[in-house]
Amino acid sequence: MSKKKKSLLPSCEEAKQICDKMQYGEATLIERLKLRFRQMWCRATQSYSKKNSDLTQLCKEAKIKTLDNEKKVEMKRKIDGFS
């Protein structure tokens, strides 16, 4: 039986998962440190992290408002009435 070696340097795929967790504030301190180590030398991880940060910032700035279900049903009835 082989044990998976734990390392401070995550794979690129693991770094992407950690980056996504950071976006939602779910990454642990150890995961954040692992990501920082990977970012020091991996341009792909640096690029992914930058794009993820930019996307997070854009979503915060968008201030998207959605309709409640009642309004959606009302709009659907109106649209169906015109068909």
C-alpha cells in the first residue's frame, strides 16, 4: 500500500482548486501557503490566479440584481399571452 506524498508544492491542478477555494474564502492557511509557493515559479498558476482575482473583482463590482420568482412567473405569463 503506497501513501500519497504530501508536499508544500501542489500540482498545477491542485493549485487551481486552491485558487478557486480562495475566491470563496474557503482555503485553509496551509492551502494558501502552498498556492503562494507554486505561484513563485509557475507562470500558468500565476496567470490562472490573476484571471480568477480579476473575475472575482468584476463580479463584486457588477452589483447584479435578480428578479424574485414571483416576478419571473408574472413575466412568463405575459410573454406566453403574446404567443
